[in-house]
Amino acid sequence: MAKEYNITKTSGRCVACQREMVPGEEFVATIRETAPAPVPAVAEQAQGPAAAKPAGPKTPGKAGAKPAGKSAGKAKSAAAAEPQEPEDQFAREDYCAACWAKADEQTRTSPSLFGVWHSRVPEPREKRRTFVDDDLLVNFFDRLEGAEEPAKVQFRFVLALILMRKRVLIYDRMDHQADGQEVWTMHLKGSESRCQVVDPHLEEDRIAEVSQQLGSILEGEL
């Protein structure tokens, strides 16, 4: 199964100085891709010589047969022993104005940085803004161009659907690659430059889930 992205929300604190930001305060919001630590595999328990002998066929109702619960437990242990692929994620990191002004070049231009925008901490009863800036979505879309990892391909496809709905991205045609993969040729409104988007054939519920996560982290409707 392809890896999925986990998108973390803002903590409400400056990631540099850890100060909690107050209502009305202006700050700089960023989204970057983080590299998680690999998930270690659970080692199988050592078994004695008797346990190592191959078990004969079990007949339902046979005397001395082990309860199903123990078999299920063994199955779970075997599944847990398999190596698990680490989950990639996009992290929302906010900086107070003072810390962002002092941030080094690496922080501002890192390849892991997918988006930067200025925002303001809302007042307690203030309504959430009702839209996400199109330029920010296009920035995400462009930065994922050429990515081959399944999770990134899926994420870029969902962004393409959102931008199509907003009439920012225009669909031109669909072609099949030699391996049978469907690729959409598209262009941004007002631009003659073409881009290609791989269709990973996501289920509707997965598309809705990614869209909801994206709207949540950007604090607006898509």
C-alpha cells in the first residue's frame, strides 16, 4: 500500500522561540515536508525446539486444539514483525514576526519548504476566513512537479482537482504512457506553459480526506 501524508495543524506557538502567539498578532506561516524516523520492525520471539516442529493439520473440534484466540494472537505477532514503512508528513510551522526576521537562509529557502504566507491570529469570536489563496495552492502544485513517490503523486493530483474547480488550472487532454498510466496535460489560466499530472485513480473518500486536511492546515475553505 502506498504511503500517505499526515498533515499536522498549527500549534499556536512560534516554532523558534516557543512563545504562544496572542489574538491579533501577525505572524509568518510555513508548511514544510518533514522526514520521520523509520518505524522499527518488531522482532519475533525465540521459540523452543518443540515449538519449531511443524504442526500437523488441524481438524475443527479436534481434542486438544488450541483456542482461536491464540492463533489470532500469533497472526498479529507475525504481522507486527513485518517492517513498516515510515509515514511522511507536511508540518505547519509558524514564526512570530521577530523570529522570522532573524531566520537564516537555510530556514527560508530549504527544499523541504512548500509554502510561506503572512497571517494573523484571529480574535476569539472572529469568523474563520472563507478561502485559501490560489497562489499558495499553485505554489504547492508546482513544487510537487516531477515527484515520483506515490504519496506525492496522489497529493499533487488532489491539488490539480482543487485548482480545476477554482478554474485556475485548465484541463487539455489525457494520454496513456507505455505502462498504461494515465497522464493529464494541463495549463494554468493565462499561461501557455503546459504541465503534466499523473492520475493515480484515487477513491472518492481519499480525495475528500486530503482536501479536508489541506483546508484545515491552511485554515480556509478550498
